[in-house]
Amino acid sequence: MNQNSIKAFDEEHQRLSRREMEILGILHKNPRGLTDRQIMAALNYTDMNSVRPRCNELLASYWVIKIGDVMDKVTHKTVRLLRAAHVWERAKIIQEIKDRENNPQLQLL
């Protein structure tokens, strides 16, 4: 990665909230992924609303990737499994989005 990319990455990383940073940290420590409930428990929160909105924001900004679905042991419902995105994955996704925006033919894909 060139220096400008690293600087931009660092600047954007600094804009994350404390809770988003906590979530990213726990996901980096668990590369096989965690559910929202597992993230909540790992961070010693008791309310799903403490992590779910931040997980949604991290997904929307490509810091986190959904890697599958699993059965929640508490609710017995299918829930998402998340992991932290690698820097190169996030950069690739953002570049693909920019390419689509700049190329009308790619917007159809």
C-alpha cells in the first residue's frame, strides 16, 4: 500500500466510535467470526442494542464482513456471523464500488 492509502486508512480508522473500536478489536481477536450476541458477551454488555447498531454501521462501511449464518444458542434463530475485514479486502470492496460509480456499464452488474 502506498503512503497516501495508509494515511487515508488511518484517518478513517480514527473516526470510528469507541464502541466500534471495541467491536473491531474483539473481531480481530476472533478471526473465525462472532455473532452479535457473542460480541455483546465478549465486551461484557447485557443489551443487544449495545452492539447491533454499531455492527450494522461497521458492515455498511466495510470494516466488518458477514461470513455466514449460524444458529443462535439462545433464541434458536439464524443469525449472522461477522469477522473483521482485512485491510486489502476493504480496499478492494471500496475500489469496486468506485469503479462501478465511474463506469455506467459496471453499474448493471
